[in-house]
Amino acid sequence: MPKQPPALPQAFFARPAELVAPDLIGCLLVKRQEDGSLLWGVVVETEAYSQDDPACHG
């Protein structure tokens, strides 16, 4: 069975969005479905907004 890539640590996300967003490009996003199967995709684009940006809805 192939080795699973490691999950990103919480500290990865504890940075400004402008730094996190480009580092997500190429990352594998995986969700385990209720039936146990995996749904996955590769991150190919991101957007980043700072908290004071009017476009930010966070």
C-alpha cells in the first residue's frame, strides 16, 4: 500500500493568508466519505485576503 503524504501541521495555517495561499498550490486535499472511500483533488489555484480587505468575508 502506498505511503500517505503527511497532513499539514496546524502551524502551516497560523501565518498570514498571503503566505499560506501560494504554499497550498500543488497540495492534495483529501476527504474520507461515509462509505470509507476517498474523495481527493489537487489545489491548483488560491485566493488570499487580509482581514482588513473589503473583499474578505472571514
